[in-house]
Amino acid sequence: QVHLVESGGGSVQAGGSLRLSCAASGYRGSSYCMGWFRQAPGKAREGVATFDRDGSIAYIDSVKGRFTISKDNAKNTLYLEMNSLKPDDSAMYYCAAEPDEMYPCSPYLPDDFGYWGQGTQVTVSS
């Protein structure tokens, strides 16, 4: 059974930084597409970034240049380095994984991901 546990969330002021981690168990991380998604109160779930099986990476436009997704296969851990944080980045951040290669690995397709963590809260104050 795939199990994903996020950590690293917190409260920061605008312009600050946070590093999220997603510890994965129950599978070998290199064979999965993994991603970070977020959802703010009253808003739809939104993709942030994805890390594909071949190492290709995709970001949504609003975080390009500020966020960096990375993965340590030896530790089975996915990371999201977030810099220059803005109040609009405030949300619950979720880690997700999908093993089936028939699904494209894209932050714009959250419904393609079959496994989700419980989330970690990020709050950015102005």
C-alpha cells in the first residue's frame, strides 16, 4: 500500500521560504510520477509541480522561478523548495503519486493521481 506523508509546512511572511517534504513508502519512487498540489479554502485544488519517472519536471506558471521540485530516490522523498512566497501561495499542500504510465504526469491533471498524502498547511502573511 502506497503511503505518502508530507511535512515542512508552516507560517511565514511574504518573501520568505519553506521546504516541503513528502516521504513515500510502499513502492519504489523512481517508477512513479509524483507531484505537489494545493488547495486554499473555497478554491479548487490546483497543481503546483510534477516530477515524472524520466526526471522531467513541470510547473504551473505562477510558481515558475520561485518553486523547485526535486526527488531523492534513495530516500523515497519528494521535495518542494518554495522561495519568494506570496500570500496567494497560502493553502494546504498535498503530495501525490501515480504509477500508471498511461496517465501523463502533469500538474494540470490532478485527477490522474491515485495516491495522496494528508497535506501540510502553508500560510503566508503580508
